[in-house]
Amino acid sequence: MHVYSDPASERHVNHMAGVEAPERFRAALAGAEEAGRAGARVEYRPCRVAPRSALEAVHSPEYLEGLEKLSAAGGGYVDFDTALGPDSLEAAKLAAGAAVGAVESALSGAAAFAIARPPGHHSGRAYGMGFCLLNNAAIAAAYALAQGAERVAILDWDVHHGNGTQDVFYANDEALYLSVHQSPFYPGTGAAREVGEGSAKGFTVNVPLPARSREDLYAEVFAGLLLPVLSEFRPDLLVVSAGYDAHVADPLGGMRLESASFGRFAAGLASLAREVGSAPLALVLEGGYNLNALTGSVAATIKGVEEPFGTCRYSGDVTPVEASRKALAPFWESLR
Ligand SMILES: [Zn+2]
């Protein structure tokens, strides 16, 4: 596992969101160290600022110039919960660069994790919001497509719906976006009926779950929906928007996952990638606001990538999953 990071991640201060704190960076890196001590092969890599072409593949030049002007003026506000400080834009460009680095590693055969902040999945083509300035995972996916990958999937297990990533790829049939998230919840998007548009209908997969969902329900979502659709799509690369705010200890999320749950998700995705012949996983850090949970969950994820999938079937009320299955069945044979 290659871990991409840069100390600039600690210099981004969003004073509008105390929980998205600089300390998150060291807590997440401590997870990589813990995995290394437990026997996972972890190799640390520095990252470069994402190339302009990679940023512009996702964000409008006007939006990027707007951020640059705000940054040159000493900072300001991008949204009611998203502040840009003097060092924020450099940190954001390096976080996007970490995601690009993770894709380069994955495409050359090594699983990788971009451990950086600020997070990205609420940022769209011409907007930042929800603590996000640049959409790191979307930039990573677009970069892979520009490098010659024909199909790229982004799986987002952050407790919030990745509205920015969904928007960027909503009409793009080379990118499959799959999200499992708490609903109703911020940012209010991600209904089962949001499936993409035009030739990309079916290439947005949303699985909204009620608050207090546990791993058994997530397991049903993976086994019954996400993994079958991913198998059918056969991506050349799978990018994971790895947020850890669905952890039971998270102060923002209302879900009941444990650190080990993320290890099992990662293991399932890594084994699927091997089965369908896609590149190893490229993981990109999103949310996760309890520092101890963040450390434990990152450690479990890294260990999980090298472990076989532990089966965990849900038996109970499958209504939330059923709504998503029905919305997507016209587009995916494996769901019929
Ligand atoms: Zn989140």
C-alpha cells in the first residue's frame, strides 16, 4: 500500500468547521502506521500539487481562478461551513495531487491511499461546500480516464452523499459513481431515483440508508447491490471515497459502523478488483471526525485491502436496499 501525503494538510484551517481540524491528518496517518506495525506493507510517498490539466478536467477555470483570488487576498468564505485560509488552497491542490499519485500507483499495480485534507466529495465543477474545496476523488478518476482507463468507478462510503462527485459525472458513462449514505441528512441529495442522465443512466448508484444503520445492513448493500453492479461494470480502476464518519463514535454521522467494518468493506472491494481484473484500489480520504475512530478505521482499511472478504449477510428489513435495486434494475442485469 502506497500512502501519499504532505504536511501541508495540517496547515489548512477551516475555522467554520471545528471538527474538520488539522489534527485529522495526523490521526489518519497514525492509522497507516498502526497497519504497518500490524504487518501490512506500507510505503510512504510524497505528493506534488495536482497538474492544472487534472484540476480543469473536473473544475471550471472560473471556479479555480476564484479560489486563487480569494487565497491571494488572504482567504475568505467559500460557503457557510467552508472557509479558505492563507494555506488552504495549497493544501487542497496537494490533496488533489495525493489522489492523482494514488491513481498513478494503482495503475502501475500497487494499491494506494491518499491521506490528505481538506476532503473533496461535496465540491462540484464550480462550487465548494461541506468543508470541500477541490474534489480529490473526482480529479483522481478523471485523471485515470485521461491516462487511458476506459471505465472508472468511484465508491463512496462516507456517511454523507457525495453530491459534488455525482454532479461531475452525472452524464458521463465512463464513470460509475456509487454511494451508500445516511438519509435524510446533509447535503440532502442521493435519493435512490437519482441514477444519472442521458447515456449515463444507471451509472449513478445511490443507496440511502436510515440513521443508526449497522454493518449488517451495509453488508447487504455491498453483497446485494454495490458488488454486483461493480462486477458488471468491470472498471479498469476503482477509486474509493473513504470517509469514516459513518463510525459509531463520529460526532457528525448517525450510523453504527465499527473500525473493523471498513476493513471488511475494503477487503470486499479489493477482492472484487482482483476478480474483475481491475487495478488495485486507489483510496482517497474524505470525512471522519472522531480522531481515535479515524486512526482505527484507516488502519483497518489498509489491513483489509490485503485480506479476503469476510461474508456478513443481512437478514431483516431490506426496504432501503430494495428501493435502490428497483431504481437500478432496468440498467443492470445483475439486479433483475
Ligand atoms: Zn462526510
